[in-house]
Amino acid sequence: MSVTEDKAALIVRKPAAAGVETPFMRFRSDFTDSWVATAALAVLCLIILIAVFAPLIAPQNPYDLGQVDIMESRQPPGSRSFQGYIFLLGSDGAGRDLFSAILYGLRISLSVGAMSGVIALAIGSTVGLAAAYLGGRTEAFIMRVVDIQLSFPAILIALMLLAVFGKGVDKIMIALVTVQWAYYARTVRSSALVERSKEYVEAANCLGLSHKRILFRHILPNCLAPLIVVGTVQTAHAIALEATLSFLGVGLPQTEPSLGLLISNGFEYMLSGRYWISFFPGIALLVTIVSINLVGDQLRDVLNPRLQR
Amino acid sequence: MTAFAIRRLMQSAIVVLVMSVIVFFGVNIVGDPVDMLINPEADQEDIEIAIRALGLDKPIGEQYLFFLKNAFSGNLGKSFIFGEPALQLILQRMPATMELALAALFMAIVLGIPLGLYAGLRPHSPFSRITMATSILGFSLPTFWVGLMMIMVFAVMLGWLPSTGRGDEATFLGVTSSLFTMNGLSHMVMPALNLALLKISLVIRLTRAGTREAVLQDYIKFARAKGLRQSRIIFVHLLKNILIPVITVLGLEFGGLIAFSVVTETIFAWPGMGKLLIDSIQQLDRPVIVAYLIIIVLIFVVLNLIVDIMYSVLDPRVRLGDRKA
Amino acid sequence: MSAPKPTLAVEDLCTYFFTKSGVVKAVDKVSFEIGAGEVLGLVGESGSGKTVTGFSIVGLIDQPGRIVSGSIRYKGEELIGASEERLRHIRGNRIAMIFQDPTMTLNPVLRIDTQLVEAITAHSDTDARTAWEQSRDALGQVGIPSPEERLKCYPHELSGGMRQRVAIAIAFLNKPNLIIADEPTTALDVTIQAQIIYEAQTLCRKTGTALLWITHDLAVVAGLADRICVMYAGRIVEEGGADNVIDRPLHPYTAGLIGSVPSHNRRGKRLAQIPGSTPSLLNLPEGCAFRTRCKFNDDTCLEEPEVTHPAKDRSLRCFHPVSRGPAP
């Protein structure tokens, strides 16, 4: 979709309602073809809203020590707290309301996942574009680095970085970005290579447009579809990876309790049958990842030009 | 064939060399190698001795050569915690990890290929749909959480399987492994399944995709026109074609299994090199971390090499390409 | 019934494909017979249903296709509705097939000997050694030099022509009564084509095997077939003795086909052609399917033409047969 097309779409918005199908409308109707994907999108939106408004929804601020009582630790779901509200999902080892802790945990998990995804996307697509546009040795070198990196599992690379750097939000962001950028670079390069050989780029070259303008205004917008698909899948991966690393105790510190950390904290109580401390944060994580993956799957089907119906 | 193997071997050596440079400079530039490799609790005199032993007083280029020499002779420093050579520690734990990874690989093959084959041959049957839905779940479920749930259900609630540790070992044909005792197997089932989960889903998808593509090929139709039995068409004509990519991917994924065993070993308290790594990270036992990194890079490179050579053995077309080249 | 039963009798065969966009009548009310040792040429453009006809006979129609009605009798035995095991026994044993593209029909990861031997052992209890010897002899018979070495090869090590010879050898392995050859020479060089046709013809004569030769190339069939069926849009529009049909085509479509063969034209003269293109089987014109491309088209053609027999041993689906000689 080029810029001019966007403008055209704006201009014809009124008549479009009367029958002409705008690209967005077609995208929407294609997407809602699958009720599973539609439901997943709804759930995902709900999760994001919950995470954003967690302080308003949660009955307790689980990290305000004034509101947490260690005497109330490990209460089963449904029991009543001293302050009168009900521990919907029980309480954890420190006496925090688990429901509130999950809401706050979602906030951290989602923001770490999304932010690392955005940074990795920015870096990866710039590098990928550069590789495709410059070609030659630069391209060969960049792609060799990408290949070597992708031949090692993400968790291994992340573990190594964290082993060197130590714990912390910034550290785990660096690790997640390092793990992800190569996927974006590869995606952008391959679709940019396809675009570069098309005639409109040649035309833009003939018009004497600057490299920067051709790259970012002409080629990049045409790589958007695969980027969106890879982006969704990678965000789900990043969230799962962060949870795994935090669970292993090498990710986020205890002061930033993401879902992975909550699950990890509940692990020690599991063997004594207090399942809920690990179980419910895990369900929250699972629902988040599954809904992102389902949305991603449908996006891939809808945006894939080869499957155009 | 030999020329191909030699060429591939050279490539692998280059990758190892490049990785060694990265590891070396990672250790040297990101942190102070003195902090990295020498126990900070040692007294000044010991530190001086260690600095000289590791060649840290020399210029950086020489240091790298020294590091290479040390690495080749298996001297990667001593563990702060255990006081033993780091490499030796890791090699001691390696059999347990290998055993777990092999068991997981085995599960991925014996569960994944038949399920994928069925789903590919009968894509519209309810069972195939359930299989595919489950495999999507297998991709999305965080492995560590599934491990916890397995412990909760099978160890805590049902009490069927032991939750942690490695069982009794026995020696069979000169190999010592916990695979040869019932107790060992019962300890193995859950961690191996947990580790295999992702790969089972992967194998199902690969096999299914390969099957669906292959059944449309002329050679399958021709085999049917020859009046061959269904079983021969499926297990010889079809399977032999789709196994090539599946085996290739599985070979490459075996390294992933070893890497991911870090998580599984932590959950099930499995005494392998993955658990050692996590313990070392938490206790800042850096020589062990460096040694693990070098070993795992070597494993990956060797695996890639084996897979490439195996691929050329399996697929006659690749062999020919090599002969002509 | 005292007359000998034909090797194959197809009657009113209908094979439809039930696709998302509608029902495709790939084969519609097709009837023909092949006697023992006879060569029948089934001619038509791509998409006219000739390949589907071939696969229908051996029961290899895949979803979403299905044989809807009709009858296929092999030596009097009805094959439609026969058990899968019975069909399997007939396939490759009594009725064999040769496919169009030899580079695709042999399994790339199995050696030639495996692919020949299994075709024998699937139908008899021959031991491996004998089966191997039979395979070697079969390769020799189709003119493959040093068959013992070739047996050890993988398909990709042989040329396209060689591979098609291997496929022919496989087809003849069990001395079938009928071979269905689906454009077996289309993917090959012209010189190889002639050799392959020669091999197939000689083998058929020698063994008394009937042959259903499916092709789009009238020139190939002219020298090979005893009888010709011309197919258009899923139907047989004309049938008769090979020389008879080629010298005196009755259906305007057949006449057009013959007219467009270059050798029938004088140098410098414009090559005759059939106007328009093959209609989509999803969307056939009502009545005669050739109507929209036919110069004799009139209102009567809006009705579906039934099969008529304008001469002895000739059948036709047309209201306006071409009266004499090849089309101008």
C-alpha cells in the first residue's frame, strides 16, 4: 500500500461506505472469517486493557507493603482476607492477593515483551533493509551473522547474555532484543529483495529520489505485511522467553514480578499441594500467548498474497 | 563424498574459530577477565598467580592465543564453587543431559511421525483435527509451566511418578545410564516428555506438511497404479521421501533439546549440565559458564556437521550433485 | 452373448469433481470399447477429460472427484464398486498405466530395481531373485543398454527418455491385458518420442496387450492407433477407425484439429485454426459444448446432440457433420 493509495482511500472514504471496499475493510472481513481468530483478538484486547488498568481493577496493590500481610500467605482461592475482599485466586507465599499480583504481572510481562519487540523490529528492519539495498559484501556479512545467530536456540543466547550482564529489566530487554532482531532482519531483507527488483523502485530511482526516501517511503511500506506477522509471533515468543528466564531466576529481579517470576515463586509450594500459586499465573501466561499466536496465524493467512482468495 | 565431508569440516572449524573469538572478546570486553575467570574471594597473591597462569598480563592478541591454547588443552579454569576444573565438571554432567535429550528425541520421533502421517493422510478426520489443535497448543504452552503442571498432576496429585532427580543407573554394553532400570525410566518419563513437547508438535507439523505434499506427487499415484499395497506405498514410497527433511530438522533440533534442557533440568532437579549452568549463573561461577558456552558451541557445530553429512547419505540426489561438483 | 467380451468396455461413464466453485463434469457419459490387442487413441486438448478417463478406469480418482455413474467392465467384470483389494490386484497386473512426465513418475529416493521388483512381488509370490531377473529382462526388452547397471541407479541418474522406458518396462512387467498410456511421449524430445512409440507398439503386438493411448497429438495417434475417440469438454464427440476418422472427419472439432496440423497445409498458406479457446468445464455452454467455436452453429445446437451412427463403425455427437474430406 503506497502513500498515495492511502490518501486516495481517505478521499473516497464516504463513497466507500456505499459499496467500494477499502483495503482495510477487506482486511477486516477476511480476518473475521475465522471466529477463533476473532475471539482470540477480543481476548487479547481484554488482556491488554486489564494490564493497562491493573491498578484500578486489582483489589490490592500487591507491592504496597502496607496492604500485604504475611499472616495471610498461602490462602486457598475463595478465602476472605483481613481487609474484607476475597482472595479470588488465593494468596501467594508473601500473603499477596494472587489475582492482583497476576494483573500487575501481566503489565510487566506485556510491556517487556512489546517494548523489546518494537526495539528489535526497528533495529532488525533497518539492518535487513540495509543488507537488501547495499548488497554485495555488506549483505553477505550481515546475513552470515544472522544465519549463525539463528542456528543457536534463542534461550541459549539469552542465557549467555544474562550470565554476563546479570539480572534487571534493562538486561533482559537487551537479551530479548538480541535474540529477536535477526528474525526481523531476515524477514525484511527477503521481502525487500523482492520489492527492490520491481519496477516502481526503478522508476523512483529514475526520478532521482534519495536512497533514504526510496528505502523508507517506498520499499519498507511494502514489507509491512510479513513484518506484522513475524512481529506478532515474535512478541509471543519474547513473552514466553522472558517468563522462562525469570522462572529460571536469571531474568527479572524480585522487584519486577512478571508472570514467570510468580510461577517460579509458587514452585516451592507446589509439592505441598498448594497448586494455585503457580497454576493461575501460568493460565494467564498461556491465554496471553495462545491468543497472540492465534491472531498471528490468522494475520499470516490474511496477509499472505499467495493465499489471496 | 569425502571431498564434501572435508569441505564441511573446514567450514565447521571456521565457525568454531569465530565463536572462540566472540567468546574471548565477550569475556574480555564486557567484563574484566580477572573478575570473570578468577575467584574474587581469593587473596591478592593467588590472584597474581592465576593472572599469570591464564596469561592475563600479556597483550590482548597474545592473550587470545593463550586462551586458544588453554581451551585446546582443556584448561578452562577451575570452578569457584567446586574447586574442580570447569571442563571436567561439565563433562561429568553431560551424560545425564544427553540421556534426557535422546529420550526426548525418541519420543518426538515415535509420537510425532505416526501422528503427523495420519493427520497428513486423513486431513479431515476428527482425530487429525484434534492432533493439529493440540500441536498448536504444544507450540504456545510455556514448557516450564507444563513441567510444573506435570509434577502437580502425576507426582503430587496422582503420585504415579517421582517428581525430581535421576533414578538408579545401570551399565549395559559398557554404557552407564538410568535408561536401563525401571526406577531410572520412571524418573525419566516426565522430564523427557516435557522436553519433547515442543519437538513433538514440530515433527507432527513437518510430517503432516510433507505427507500432504507427497500424496499429490505423480510417483505416489504411479505407485498406486502399479497396484502396490497401501502399506508399502505409505511406509516405503511416502515415508522415505518425507523422512529426509524430518530427520534433517530433528538433527538440528537436537542441539535445541540440549539447550532447552536447562529449563527442564531445573524443574525436575535433573543433575545435568543445564542445571549446572543455572546454578553457576546464580552463584557467579564464571569459569563453568565459559566452559559450558564453549562445549555447547562445539556440540552445535558437530551436530550441524553430522546432519549435513547424513543428509547427503540419505538423499541420493544430493550425492549426485556432489559428485558432479 | 456369444461374441468374445472386449478387454475393456466403458459405458456412460461420468466422473465429476465437486469443488468449492461448483461441479466439474470432467468426464460425462463417455462410452468406448477396446478389444484384445487393439490400440485405441483417445484424443483431446488438455482439460478435455482424457486423463480423468484413464484414472477412472483403474479407480484412482481422488477427492473431490468421484465416479458418479456408468459402468467399466474389464473382461465382463464390473470395476465400479469393486473392492479396493480387487482393484489393487487389477492395477499394475491386468491393467497397467504409463504417465506423462517420466521425471515425476519414478520415486526419486528408491533405486530402479526396487521399483521394478516391487511391481512384481505386489502381484505374485515370485522370489526376489527371479523378480530381479525378470526386471532385468524387462529393461532389456524396452531397449535399455546394460540393464544390470541401470537397475542399480536412482531415477535422477537416467535421462527422461530412459526413465520413460523404465516406466514402460514396469507397465509390461506383469504382462497386462491393457495398458493405459497417458501422453507418454509429450514430455520427450521428438526423436525419443518415435523410439518410445515404436517400443510400445512392438511390445503390444508381441504380447497381445490392448493399448489405450491418450494424447493431444493427432499425428502420433494416426500412425499408431486402430481406432480413435475424440474428446471435447468431457465427452467423446466422435469415434471410428483411425484412417477413417482422419481421412473423413465428421465432427467440426475433429476437422478443425486435423486442419490445424501443420503437415496438412501447403507451404505459405495460412494455418487453419479453431477459433476461441476451450471452455471452462465449470461453465460449459448449454447444448453442444463446441457450439461457441463452431462455424455451423445454429439454434438446433442449443440442444444436446445425442450419439448417432452416420456410418458403419462410426459414432458422432453433432447435428451438423462435416460432409466430406478434411476441413478447408
